[in-house]
Amino acid sequence: MDLYSEIILDHYKHPHNKGKLKNATISVEEINTSCGDSIKLHFLVGKDKKINKVTFEGAGCAISQASASMLTDKLTGKSLKSIEKISNEDVYKMLGVQISPGRVKCALLGISTARKALLKTKK
Amino acid sequence: MLDPQKIKKEFPIFNRKINGKSIVYLDNAATTQKPKVMIDCLKNFYENHCSNIHRGIYSLSEEATEMYESCRKKVAKFINAKSEKEIIFTKNSTESSNLVAYSFGDKFVNAGDEIIVSIIEHHANMIPWQELAKKKGAKLLVIPMKNPAKKDYSLDLGAYKKMLSKRTKIVAISAMSNVLGIKIPVKEIIREAHKVGAKVLVDGAQSAAHTKTDVQDLDCDFFILSAHKMLGPTGVGILYGKQELLEKMPPFLFGGSMIKNVTISKTDYAELPEKFEAGTPNIADVIAFEKALDFLEKVGLKNIEDHEKKLIKEAYRVFSKYKEVDIFLPENLESFGGILSFNIKGVHPHDIADIFNAENVFIRAGQHCAHPLLNALGTNSTARMSFYMYNDFEDIYRAEKALKEVIKIFK
């Protein structure tokens, strides 16, 4: 099946930046209500608002886990504000496969969690 | 004996091809497919009999009323109720359980009382009671499974008996689990509850289309079901209640159709069953539901039960060959209906369902509206195949093909 490309399966089986993060400055969690899967993101943000490190925790399907894994790669070293510039389309492009309507929530779980983190810092 | 190939021909949906391939429908616990006679009846109502019921003094309305009431008689016969006055039409079994939780709960449940449910309940028969307990300051007690870690999913009836007391006002229990397919010994549960004066609601949403229901033999106080899980249309549910109980209960919804006489200061309510059917009901779908029940009777519930037993045994044999597969069934399948929940090591059920979908094998993945049960099983979600009268061994082998594909992709 095309959905399960090598890169997605690779991120699923060997996720990048997975685990807790000591001294995290922001931690947020989001739940996919359709399947109950959850993703936690932990950010270590410097005084310059740069993401020095970001990790994720959670169990879920290949799409949600690979998406979160790729997202942590993408965000590392960027400013927290750069989360704002990542559109849903960018996430689909990052995944590189066709996302059916049923899997949209899975694909976007990581980025929705990151957006929640950004919102938290704005409060 | 029933012939699934012959039965399949009565269901237009199985003419459908997706990507050139026929479909294998294994999500019958969510909703069943619909026979042509039922679909034709819906169309016929709107084309030839469309009118409101219980009020018109003209032929169309009289016909529609007669057709609507004819289904009520049919349902009463189907579950062996004493009288059709005991049959209330709702929109689904969730509304039926809510009706009882609100109406019975309002009148008979007080602070300090106890309500008993089981761990296997669908949210439809769990949350209304949780809410009622919260509202009234009553306590919600939950019957556990015996030993789910060792695949003994039967309910711990010893624990149940200890829970019962004079404080118990109602026991709400499913006749069959929508996740595990296990059949619950409701008759024994009812007998024990009655000893302490508690009432019992049986959730038959999962059982009613697969095994014979006899409410008088069970001696349950309430029985609920959903038409769409038994070949009928969506939007119709049934509440059966013993007449003397329903008569004591206050109405649930208020408005037209459920009244005798209205003044600005006071309203006298209608007799049963109208007292509980406020507003224009789902006339067309109720009428079509009768055709679904006719179809079920023609095939025969005993035949359906036997057929599903064969299917579940074959599915278990086929799926248990694969060491990666964990099946939520014991080896002894005697008290189980046609439902097989499973997980594949290292693969999320959503991915399983997606790969099955690519083979046109439609299964359910997730938490099946039963979060407390999934927690008790120690899993976040499962993949589920649920069978019905039109499924055959070929469907199981198509599912096996999809299973092999999952294992190949994630190896």
C-alpha cells in the first residue's frame, strides 16, 4: 500500500526524538478523539525563543507517530513562532503520501499539539 | 441452515464494486446492511402513504397510522412482550437508555441509592447511569470481568451478588458485548436483582439481531434495542418496559402527541405508549423496520446464531495461526457470538483497518464506544471483525489475505 512508504515505516519503527525531556520549558498533550491516541510534546526553548530541543511521547498509528517524529526533526533549531507558518498542507507534503479523510486527524495530531504549545506561550 | 450466498443477493449493497473488487463487510456490530425489501418499503411509504399519524381523518393518514402501529405489534411479538403498549419507539437504543435513566431515575433513584452496570457496557448503557448517579448523589457500581488477563472475560457474578442490596435501584446490563462478543447470563442477573427489589434494564442492541429475545422469559423490566443493527433503518430504537412500571414513570419528552388535555396551567398526559412518544415520530423508518423484522424471522434467529458460530470458529482458527495476532477470545467459543477483536503486535488498529480497507475488507478499529472495557483489557484500542448472516468463509479468507499484507508491511 502506498500509504506505508519506507520513510513513514522507518519513522514509525525508529522514531526520532522520542521520550521525555528533562528541563522542558513547555509540555503539551493532545488527544485524537476518534481513536483515543495521544501525543505529548516537550520543548526546550531558549531565551531567544529558539527550540533547542523537542521530543515527543505517545502511542498511536504509524501515520500519527511518523508525523510527530518528522515534525520534531523539522522544528529543532527553529523559532517557536515558526510553528505558526506550518500549514496542514506542509504536513502532508512532509509525510509525502496521500492522506485519506479518515486519516487526516492522525496526520495532523503532531502539528495540532505543537500549535497548542504556541498558544500556551502567547497567553 | 442458511445460505449466505443466497442471502447476499437480497442486499443491494453487495452489488457494489470498489476498485473492481467486491466488498467484504465485517462491521456488523456497528450497523448491518439493509435488505431490498426494507429499502423498497421506505420508498413506498414516501411515494404512496406519506402523511402524519394519529391525527388525520383522511385515508392516507389512517393508512400510515395503521402501518406504524402494525410495526409496534410486530416488535411486541418479536421480543414476546405481553402487550404492544409496552413498546416505545425512540430514535436509537441510546435514547432508550436515556429515557429510563431520566424518567425512572427521576422518580425512583435517590441519594444514597445504588446503580449497577458492568465493565463491558457500551457507553450508551454506561454514561446515562453515571450522569444519573452524579445528579442524584447515588453510587455507580461496576461488575468486573473474572480474569481478562487470562482471557476469562465472563462477568464476576460472585462480586455482583455481593454488590446487591436494598440500596440497589436498577441494574443496567448488556446481553452481549460489542467488543468481545461474549453473551452475558442476563437471566441469572435479573433473578438475583429481583430478590432485592431492584429493576433490570437489558441492553439488547448487540444481541437482538443474533439470538432470540423473550422478555417475559427473561423477566427483565426494560429491554432496549436499535433497529439499524438488525437490518432496519437508522433512526429507530425500541424501549420495552413492563406496563405497570412505564405507567408509574413520568414522561421523558414533552409536547405534541403525548397529551390528553392541555390548559395553560396543567396538562393530562396520554396513555401508553403515546405518553413516551412526544412529537412526530420517525414514521417511515418505523414502518420499514417491520420489513426488516419479517426478513429476520424468515431467515430464523436460530439459523443466524448457528451460522455465526461456524464463522467465528473459522475466523478464530484462521487468525490464531499467526503468532503476531492477539485475539480477544478464549479457546472455548461456546458463549461467544460473531465478534472477533484482535491486535497485531507492533501495529496500531488504525493501520490494520486501513490496510484491510485496501483489500475492500471493512472492519472497525478503535475503542468501540467502550473506554472502560478497553482499559480493563489493558489495551488502547482493538481491530474488530463482526459477522452476520450474509458473511461466509470466503470473507474470512479475504480478511486473512489482508492480515498477511499487514504483517508483510510492518515486519
